[in-house]
Amino acid sequence: MVDPARVETYLQVLLRGDRRQALEVVDAALAAGLAIDEVQEDIVRESQRRIGALWEQGVIGIAEEHMATAISRQALAHLHECALPALLKDERVLVACVEGEVHDLPARMVADLLDLAGYDVRFLGADLPTDSLPAMLARFRPQVLALSVTLPQNLRRVAPAVRRALASAPGLQVAVGGRAVNLHGRLPRIDAASPILAPDARALVHALDQRFGYAPSFGKAPLDA
């Protein structure tokens, strides 16, 4: 369990807009012996969750939320550069936000952690048109498609995306996660499909490690999705 003081320190740095100090917080956490997944999930991700809550409550404005997110993007890039990836696994994973979803930072965290776990990852970013899925699946031939959805109104985009993906790649494993899924606790009905529900990046890595028969990539076992 990460010291809540570290989370609060990073959160305050975000609110001040201090990019340099954000990197210092990340480096200090690593120097203190925290694992990469702990820094990403328990400090950066948790702080961003709180930033989102402050925006929803009207405590901060959209410009401040964007500023904080931009700093966390830089912190994640720095964190990824500091990490030593695991040996490359055989499985390929496509990571994307569903159509209409512009909040791509959570998906970026998923892609980064999967990459560090050794999976062969392609990150397709925000707002992936459902009609683009067949071509991308044909090009990269992944074993897993991980879809991210942050805003509840975009949950309706999940079922069409999953159906379209499975129609073009019947053996594909689909995983879905994000704040909207966590809030609702379930997905819209998707006939003949059983996606992995992953509350966060670490949980998805854990689920895929189990599914493909690998030892856990990260020491801290998450709650099952």
C-alpha cells in the first residue's frame, strides 16, 4: 500500500501545474523502492481519479483538469523510459478507446503496463471508429483487444465495437475497462461474448497473465475483475 502522503504530494503538484516537481515525485517514489506498477497505478492513476472528481464537483475548471492530465502524460512517459520491460511474450494486444471516447490517458496507462509486462502492444489512442476495427485487427492480428471507456454515455459504443471485432476475428479475446464500467459494474448486453472486465491496468495484466499461463508480471495481486 502506497503512503497516501505520496498521492497527496503528487496531487498538489498537479494542481500547481509544476511539471518538473511531478517528475521529482515519480523519481523519489522509484528511489524509495516502489515498483513501476505501484507508481503508475497507486500514485499517478489515483491522483488523476481525484483530479476528475474535483472537476466534477466544480472545485477546478476544465483548463486545470487538462493541465493536470498533460503533466501526468509526461510523468508516465518518464516512468516508462525508466522501466526495464519483461521478456517479450508471444501475445499481441491492441488497446484503444471506443468511438466517441476522447479521454485516452487511462488507455495509455493500460498500454504502458501491458508493454512493461512483455506483451506486444499497439496503442490506437482515443475515439477509434468502430468501422476501423476490422482493418486494424486484420493488420496486427492480435490475440486481445482492450477497449477503454471513461464517460458513461459512451458505454453504448461498447457492444457495437465488440460485435464488429468478433465478426472479423472470431477467436479474439476482448477486454473492457475504464471509469464508466467501474461506475456501472457491468456492460450492456453483448450476445455470445464474454469480455474480461478489468477495473484498472494492473488487473488486466493479471487477468491476461492468468489466461495465457504466465507467472504474475507484477508482485501485487489485484482484485479479480
